[in-house]
Amino acid sequence: MNQVKLVVAVVQDRDAVDLLQELTDAGHGATKLSSTGGFLREGNTTLLIGCEDDSVEEILGVIRQVCRTREQIVTPLTPIRGSTGDSFVPYSVEVTVGGATVFVLDVDQFFHV
């Protein structure tokens, strides 16, 4: 009997729709949760995908295919210390965004009711 796994994938919102479609086309269901990233404070999507152990590599392949990294110009607010109060000066920087953060967890039981 195969071990049941839970694949937790955190992806950028702009990749989520395509990823969900590709997973569905490949026969894998997923539960979509909205989440927010830490550094850029932008919207992310967290997908919960229950599957058999032998499906994990296929699911990871779909995630790798859809969720690519890309460069993006952002303007974070950086504090300047030393004045009477903290001041914030905006400046643009290029950061790498996209891709996916994926966790694969063992699951004792999995029910679809």
C-alpha cells in the first residue's frame, strides 16, 4: 500500500490559476488557500494537494513547469534612522520572485468525503 502524502505548495497568485488548471488536467485535486508573502507583502496562493506517494514526482514536475522565477522591480520602504523620527525613503530594487515553496508531508489518513 502506498504512503499518503500532503503536498503544500506556496506560489505567486499570478501562477496559481495556471497551476490549478494543469494539476486538474493531470487528474490531481487541490484545495486553494489565499496567503500573503512576507518580504513583498504580496498575495500568494497556498495549495493543499493530497496524493499517493507515487504521484509526488508528477505533481512536483507540474509545479516546476508552471511556477517559474522572474525578475521584478519593487519599491520597498526603507527606514532612515538618526533623525527625530524614522523616515522612509522609497527606492527601486530588482528582486527575484515567483517559483514555488513546496513541502511534502507524510499523512496518517486521508479522506475525501
